[in-house]
Amino acid sequence: MTRRILAFDSGIGGFGVVRALRARLPALSVDYLADTAIYPYGEQADAALVDRVVSLLGAAIARLAPDLVVIACNTASTLALHALRECYATPFVGCVPPIKWAADLSRSRTIGLLATRATVRRPYLRDLQQRYAPDCTLLAHGARGLADLAEHAFRGHAVSTDLVRQELATLFDQPGGERIDVVGIGCTHYTFLMDAFRAASPPGMIWLDPADAVARQAAAVLAALPPGTETASRPDRALFTAMPTEPARMATAMSPLGYGPPILF
């Protein structure tokens, strides 16, 4: 039988995970839900955001009947994953900053992280460091503007090199920043800026995008599920809680990922 996944994000960031899922499991059906009505998640109050994510995904599970939900959003994963697992029997796979991976690769023992301001300020990040990279110095930058830049890049607009360099300078100009040799991205939106990051960063810098690791974990969870009931096939859908800006450009960008025009959820 064909398994169906629901990938969830506040905007376009989760499409990087979808791309990895398509590469790893070509026959998989993947619906997409973007909570564009209150994008960006990193600027929302924690308690209200948990309530919204739990309620919205409950409605999506009832409507789309996925075998697995991938929370392709660091903010939603670090904040709401526990509550989602308590509320729903559907299995969930989350996305967390690649701190362990960065520590495994770093020789200088100073690692960097680009994420949203919400991810950087939450204790969850420090817990990850203490658990998986206790001998590393972690330098993080909560970059509000990069998610918007990624949204533009996904729609086919040129990326401002100056803006990227400004954000990276805030990371690398911190005390000890010259020692960073590995940088992880802690926001799935940044997948679509990775080429710009590599071009604007010091030579030899290693950049880590956890999209494929999330897809690999999703594949493992799916493989362990018991056989389900065969359901009628249908086209995969990309759903939005508010119609995205530049819908024609959005449709063009989504087409290689297997989606038609945006649909209002």
C-alpha cells in the first residue's frame, strides 16, 4: 500500500524536507500544510502557538488521514512535539537543530547555529548542547530576516548577498567566532539559502542541513508501522491556512515537488 505523510511548517521551510522525502521514497505520498496565517512562528507567544499547532494538526489529521506527520519546523518541534504526541495516536517526527552532528564534525570544538530568535532563546537549545556537545562552544544567531529571504528565494527571486553577509557577520563576529568550523541550520527555511551561505562564509566552512536526516527518520518510522488499510489514491496537496503571497510564483516553485497550485486549508 502507498503510505501518506503530512509535512507541516509555518511557511515554505518544510519543502526542503519534502524534497529529501521525495528523493528517499519516490513512491511516497506527501501532503503539505503551511500555517501561513500566522507566519513567522518564531515571533509568536509560546503558549498560544502550542494551542494553535495542536488544534490545527488535529484538524489536518482528521481531514487528510496521514500515516505519519513530519513537523518540518524547528520552532514547532521544540515547542509542541510533546503535546502533539500526547493528544494524537498518529506518529510524529520532529526537526531539531543539528548540534550532535556539528559536534561530531568539529575539530576546533566551536560550532555555530543559525536559527530563529525563538529557537535560540529557548532552554531546549542549551539542553541539546549539554547533552550532545558538552565539550564544544556553541555560538548561535537568531536571524529574523533570513526566513523572509528564504521565502523570496523559494519563489525564484534573487537573493541579496549583502543581507546574507550581514546576518552571517552577526554570527561569526561574536567573540570566538573566528574558531567556528561547522555551522548547522536550526530553521528549515534556510535550506533554500544554503548556496548563499556557503558563498558568503569563510573558506572551508562546513554547513549542515538536517533535511535528509529528518527524511531518513521518517522512513524508519514508516517502515516500522503495521500494515494499514488500502485507500483510494489522490494527488498530493499543498495546503495553506492563508493564501501565500505571489501564488503564481509559489505554484511554479512547488511544481517540481509534485504539487499543483496552493489550496486554502
